[in-house]
Amino acid sequence: MNACFGNDFMTTISVEVKKGIRWINLFYMWNEILHVLQ
């Protein structure tokens, strides 16, 4: 595995992780909103 590929791979993983964190945050936010509305 060359360095260039390794960097691309790590960048892709970090972007996906950030997307995942954003979705989890949205999900929790919705749960809070629905809780308040009930």
C-alpha cells in the first residue's frame, strides 16, 4: 500500500465518520424534539 493511497483511504474514512456523527446527532435531536412535542 503506497503512501498516497493510504492518505486517500484515511481521508475517506474520516469523512464517512464525520457524516455518521452528523446523522447520529440529527437522530438524537429528532428524539428530543419528539419527546418535547408529546
